[in-house]
Amino acid sequence: MKELPLILFTVLSQAAVGLVAIPTVLESLLGTEKVAALQPALRNVGRLVFPLALASLAASLWHLGAPLGAYRAVSNFGSSWLAREIILMGLFTACAAAYSHLWQWRPENQPARRTVGLVAAVVGLLAVFATGMVYQLPSRPDWSHWSNLMAGFVTALLIGGMAVSCAVARHAGAPVEARRYLGYIVLAAAAALVLGLAFYGPYLTGVSGTTTALLFGNSWFWLRLLVGVGLPVWVAAPLVKGEQPGPVLVRIALVAVVAGELVGRTLFYTSVLSQLPLF
Amino acid sequence: MANKQLGFFINVERCIGCHACEVACKDKNDLEVGPRWRRVRIVEGGAYPKPFAYSISMACNHCKDPICVKVCPVGAYTKREDGLVIHDQSRCIGCRYCTFACPYAAPQFDESKGKAGKCSGCHDLVDKGQEPICVQACILRALEFGPLEELQQKHPGAVQSLPVLPDPKVTDPSVRLQPRPEVNSRPARIVDGHRTRQV
């Protein structure tokens, strides 16, 4: 599949952003004592950020026909959202390296970690926005909808939320508030995804019947919604109440959400690109 | 000729779909199997007793507002003073973003080179005062090239777009087409080489 590098690049980079943003938010919302109780769980997540960001950059290089010239891809940042995305993703990867380094070697240095995490989260979220803007093309109305701009943030929150929930589920000492916040994050992301699709469906029908059929007529689309969104919601419901769902169920939901995002992104690319050239 | 937007005139009424322009373009630019910088597409429709078919030969339209220039991350595309949009393959990194963005699919990815490529309006020939190779090759004189204003004056019935073509508002293509009556009828399919797309 030609689009596989793009699918991996976008999903992995957005997952990495979620894995920085959510622990940073949790650390900011909880008091020092509760953060200390959560630290062993968050450490496992924090160490994953840099490898994920690095893997996403490798996937983006794999996509190029002439990867040795990749360094030139920043030169047209004045008008190209792709150049802006590359700059921001590069900066995010550098921040991710510092963030994972702090979790690995200086887990006790919470102030430094919070500062680096905050910078990484802001840069990462800007990079996710840039990725969304890359596909807001006037020549591709099938893609140019706000729900597709939002999709990257949804991926970051869904994968990030489930990954942190998974780590928290393994540590009995995690505070109840952390579980509640994670439940709200996952539910909000799932609601945003469904709401976006509720608006995108009628919009896309008016733009292209072929793309509508390729996307909404595909059984993988509905399977993704059922498993990749339904299962995380199933797990988030007890989290919101402060209860801890079974660790095995949380792990299964994490696998489901990652698979769901990969399927969703595959459909995003193939439903439009398989039709090109339109003329 | 400087500072005047150059463009192509395509006489859809006259074109018989012989593909001579396409072959001449491939030959001059030494293109591998796959990329066709000028493509002749056959638009078919209607039913007995009134079936119709017509050909549209189209390459890069050297748009006034070229989206490829805007979106290319490495700045491989430039618009010359005469309006021709040139792609510098030595700068291209093969990200394919231009192939997603151009409504006319003018930039095409060449698997053998790992880079995109497109019609340059034969600017090397144009700089010598000659016409692009496709125009020279057309046996029916269905293709013309020159300042867009002059082409429009010469062919007052020419239009910038046809119902079957992408919305010209997106890039303001520097092209004029001489339509034929069937262009307003809803086509059934577009045949592009070995690919047939139902409309």
C-alpha cells in the first residue's frame, strides 16, 4: 500500500503528542502528593514518547522518493503547510528526546519535566494542527472539512488517553482523580470523533458520491467505530466514576484504539487517493 | 512576449484523440512508462441514436494561481515572468504532495526517479522562439500556444473550462478550450489510457 508510510507517520506522531500532552496535563492538575503516586505509571509512558516520535519521522522519510533531500523540505515554509508540518514535527521530536530523557534518567526532576512537557505538548499540538492543514486543499473538497482537521487531535487524545489509562491500571496507588480525568479525556475524544463524522457525512455526500461510498460503504469504517471507539468508551465509563476497569480489558482497548486509528487513517487516504487523477 | 501569461489553446472540436502530442511529449522529455505529462482523455456518453465522444488533450495549465508553487515544501516549483510554471527536479524530494494538490493531476510521480515531474511548457524551445513539442506534433493543429490574451482574441468562442473539468476558480488555469456542443451533456465515462472512470 503506497500510503502506509503516511498512515504510520501521522498516527505515530499524533500518538506521541498525546503521550506528552496527557501526562503533562495530569501533572499540572494533580497536587504534588498525587503526582508522586502517579509517577511510576507515567514514567513508562514518558519513556515511550521519543521512540514513537523517532519512528514517525522514519516513516515520513520512508514516504519520500528521494529521502536524502529531506533536509530541503523546510525551505518553503512561507506558503507550504507541509514544510511547516515538517519543521514543527522536527522541533517536537527534539522536545520528545528531552522529555523521554528526563523520565529515564531524572525522574525526580519534576519542575524540569513539567516545563519540557509543556513546551513539547504545545509544539506537538501545533504540529498536529499543521498535519491537519496539509489536507485542507481547495482542490480536494473531499478532505477539506473541519472534522478532518480535528481528526489528528482525536487520535492524540484517544491513543494517549488509553495508553496512560493502561499504565495507570498497572499501578494500584494511582489517585482516583487521575482515572476520572483520563475517562473524561477519552470520552471527549470519542464524542468529538462521532460529532465530526455526523457533520462530515452529509457534507461529503454533497461533494462526492464516490468518496462517500468508498468511506461510509466500507465495513472496516463501521468496525473501526464499533471496536476502535466503542471499546475505549466502554473502558472510560468506569474511569469517569473513579473505578478501575480490569487491566486486561484496558490493554485490549488500547490495542483496539491503535488499530482503529490505523484503519481510520487508511480509509482517509485510500477513499480519496484511489480515485486520482479525477481528470 | 515577456510579462504576458503564456498558455495553451485546445481545440476540442478538432481533436481526434490520435495521441501524437502525448507521444511527442514523452519522447522529448524521455519519460519512462507511467508518467504522461500531456494526456489525451476520451470523454464518452449518450446512447443510441445519439452517442457522443470527444477528446481533451491536457498538460500542465501553467495556472495564474498555481497551487503546486504554494504547497511544494522544497520550493521546487517557480512561475516564470512569462507565466510558465517550471518544476526543478533536482530540488524535488518525491513527497508527492503536488500530485495530491493539483486538480488537473499535472505533476505525476515517476517511480523510476522517485520524483515528481510535469510539463514545463517546453520552455527551452519557447526561449528559442519555437513552439512546445506537443503543438508542433499535432497533425490537426488542434493545439496552439502563445500569450493567453492573443489566443482568446483569435478564438472568441474559447472558454477557460468545461463541465467535465475541475473548478477553474481553484487555480485560474491559463488555458482556453474550443468547446463542442456535447461538452454540456453529462458524460458516462472518461477513458484515460488503460483507466476508465465512470462519471
